[in-house]
Amino acid sequence: MSTLENRAAPEHVAIIMDGNGRWASARGLPRSFGHRKGVEAVRETVKAAAEAGIRYLTLFAFSSENWRRPESEINDLFGLLKTFIRRDLAELHRENVRIRIIGDRANLRDDIRSLLLEAEETTRGNSAMTLVIAFNYGARDEIARAAARLAAEVAEGRLKASDIDARMIDERLDTSDIPDPDLIIRTSGEERLSNFLLWQAAYSELMFVPELWPDFSREVFFAALERFGARDRRFGGLSAKAVALGS
Ligand code: FPP
């Protein structure tokens, strides 16, 4: 069993959970089985993240582009999120996990919207870890909504257009109270961000792992965290080594 030794955990890890469909197809099963197995991987990952001392874990559960999937699959994904919140909310609350949802809630069904709100309200005061679920989330949509808010404030005379800076955009994103991800992991070997946290990913370390999401385990997660610990993050400056050498 792998453990994390002497490495500072990243504060925020975000994960693009990819490969549920392929996991199911490889076994001759309908895609829905892959999503179901994917929820088990979600449970294991949340536990492992808390164990590793991660403060924020963001999971990409449903993208604004996922509406292009067949209706039956969309219903399945909505159903799984509902079941997850209904079944796991009490335990997450007991474990002192705060739940935050990002994404556009405007066109979600009332039952889903109120369930998401209930999960957030119930766990608002928790402090062990924040589980951020990106649901009906698309980064371009999020940035466009922030821009519309700024435009409205300018139109109302509360803000001057020439005063708008990156911080003001940041404060109007869904993630305004969440630090940028230190590490973004995508499973299944695909190497792209697919409209996930595009603004917040400016300095994130990206990691692409071959495992399909249902096969993502505590071991795979901890191995990724180990690799992250060995990365040299410079944020546009110099590496610690270069500074030490005075080069
Ligand atoms: C990508 O696999 C995965 C998704 C689109 C959905 C992820 C959702 C879950 C794991 C379940 C619900 C989430 C929570 C937080 C309870 P894919 O279907 O795109 O796989 P493929 O690329 O192999 O077809």
C-alpha cells in the first residue's frame, strides 16, 4: 500500500473523471455500469483526499457539453448524483466535509437544484475538506457569466469599465471562495482540459494518468500526489534551485 511520506500535499486537487464508458465497453456492459462503478471511485477518492490532507477536491461530474449525450445517459448521470448526495451526505457531514457546487444551476430541474442547495447548506460550517462538485459546469460559460455580472455592474454605475482587472473577474467566478487548483488530474489517457477550470488552471500542474476513472484508486491517487511533490512550480519566476545557485 502506498503512503505519502514527507511531502506537502497540494491544497487543491481537481479531477477530470474520464473513461467510465470505455471501462464498461471493455467488459461488454452498458455505459451506465461504468458510471455506477465511477461513483465507487468517487467515494474512495474523497476518503483518500481527506487522508492525504488535501483541503479542496474538485470533481468534474457533468459538463455543460454533456447535454449532447443521449437523454437516457443524462438521466442516469443526474440520478447518480442525486443518489450520491442522498446516500452519502450524512457521512460526508459526519466527516466534517463541506460541499460546494460549481456550474450553472439556472437550467437545472428544481429537484436537483434544491438537493444541491441542501448539500451546501447542511455542510456549510464544515472544515476538514471542501468537496467541490462541478455540475453543469463549463469554464467558458462560467467566465461569460462573470463578464455579464461585471457588465451589469458597469451599466448600473457601480463600477468603471477601465477599473476591471483579473481580481474582479476572479471574484465573480463560481470559484470565488476556492483557491486555484495546484494539480489537475485527468484519467483515461486523454490529454486535454475540455473546458474545465480554464481561468483557474493558469498555474496548475497537469497530470494525465492512463487508468480509466472506475479503476482510479487510492494507490493511483497517491502515486499522482508523489509525482506532484517532485514537480518544480515556478509561477513565472525562477526555480528554487536556480535561486539557491544564484543563476
Ligand atoms: C466520463 O466518462 C465521466 C462522466 C461524464 C461523468 C462522471 C460521473 C460520475 C463518476 C458519477 C457521478 C458523479 C458524482 C460526483 C457522484 P465517459 O462517459 O466520458 O467515458 P468515455 O470517455 O470512456 O466514454
